[in-house]
Amino acid sequence: MDTDDTGSRRTDGGSVFGNGRPVAAEAARAARLRGEFLDFIDHAHPRMIRLLMLHGVGRQDAEDAAQEAVLQAWREVLAGRWESIVSPLAWLRRVTWSVHLRPPDRKRVQPLIALGVELPETPAAGPGHAELTDQIVTVLAALSALPVLPRAVMALTLDGATDSEIADLLDTTTQKVRDLRKQGRTGLRHLIPHPGSAKEDAR
């Protein structure tokens, strides 16, 4: 069987990588990873925007932070580290949160783009405030009235983060997270009218 100049066995008509992996197999793997990544981002990107908006961040700033987190995720894909991330959603949430907290004068991280690799487009951001339901607008307004830490805990809880993940993001303990959640829920009960309250007031 033919070999190339490095002694690697040729299995696809002559083109191989130095480690012996056929070009066709590597291309198929790259295409699979890209497709899986795009499917994940299509679901996760709007969630990251919503997470920051629940925390009181303006829509444009939320979109910018989520976009940068996606670029950092794509960098992990290109570096071959994405598949080793145990919980991609938790990873993206942590990066999005960190980008949001970063001082505005910090230079953004640019994606590492390999030659010939096209950066995938992020999905549309979703509905703006004008298209949000009255219920969601009410929740956003109520959350924005909470103190910063209870608001952060409630936003992260609504996004599905565990107590341990929230504690890690906020640099606190899980017990403190539970206390802040209780405080946040109490505040929301006072800020969000009960569905039947309007009818009772009209009597």
C-alpha cells in the first residue's frame, strides 16, 4: 500500500493527515460538529439574551454579550475543545454572564478563525419589547425593581441554572442563593398583581 513522504498510510487515494486520519473522515467530523454546534446555538442563543434581559440588561447590550459568548464557543469548537465540555449550556451561560460583567473598556475577544472556516451566523435574536406579551413585560418590570442580587438569582433560576452554578457565578454559597431566591420571590409576589386581584378590585 502506498505511503506519503512522512510514511503515513494512504487510505483515501493519497490525501492523509500526518496522524493517518483520512481527509474525508476529518471533513465529515468537522461538518458534524458544525451542524451540532449550530443546532445548539439556535436554541441557546435566544436563551442567553433572555437571561440578561431578565437581569435588567438592555436588549442591545444583551444581544452583544450573547453574540460574544457564541464567538467564544465557536473558538472552542475550532480549537477542538468543545466536545470535552460536559455541559455546553452551563458553559455558555457562564461566559455570557462574564462578558456582561466585564468592564466596558475591556477589548472583546476575537474568534480564532481557521483558514477556510466560515464563522456560523447566530440566529435571529427574537421578538423585541413591542412583540413581547403583556405578561412577560410585567415580569421584566417586576424583576428590574428587585435588588441586584435577588434579581440575578431569579434570572438565573428562570434560565434553569442550578444552585451550585448560581453560587459559582455570584461568588457566594448555595445557602445564600436559596436565601436570595426566597427574597426575590417575596418581592415578586408584591410587585406582580395576582390574576384575580383586578376582578376583586372592580367589585
